[in-house]
Amino acid sequence: MKRGHVPIRMCRGCGRRAPKQELVRFIWDHGEIREDASGNMPGRGVYCCENTVCRTRLLKKKNMKILKQALRLQLDKGILRKESSRKSQEFDGSNR
């Protein structure tokens, strides 16, 4: 019996490939990186594991180039620094 197609996505934090449902999607929305909990927000997304280590790695200053490429954006370095520090503080406080 055929079960159907399961979309596979890659975590941009660690490079692990997993079913789309196991990963969290992030998008660029009005000048900031936002988590897309529903997976239905418009725009290009980047996927990451729910693991705090992967999220922190993804949002580190040196990895902002990865986000820029994945989201196909031309980002201001000041915005990236601000977002990186704000998001890493948020993720340090969550237990996901």
C-alpha cells in the first residue's frame, strides 16, 4: 500500500535532512527573522531543527551569509547583528 510523498528539508544549522514536519521554518518578515509555526506564511523559508544548538548556530553572526543566500535577500549588516543577538537571547530562554 502506497503511503504518499513525504517532503524532506535540510536544517541550515546542522545540515541534517529530515521530514518537513520535524523542522521549524523561519521567514524574513518586515525586517526581521520570524518563526513560521504554521508553515503557511508567505515568502521563502529556511528550515532548522527544533534543537536550541542548531538554532543558535543558524543565527550566529558568521552564519548570516547562509540565511542571506537561503532567503535570497540583500541584508544590511546592522540589521543582521541586531537580529542575531535578539534571536539568540530568545532561544537561550526557550527549551525547544
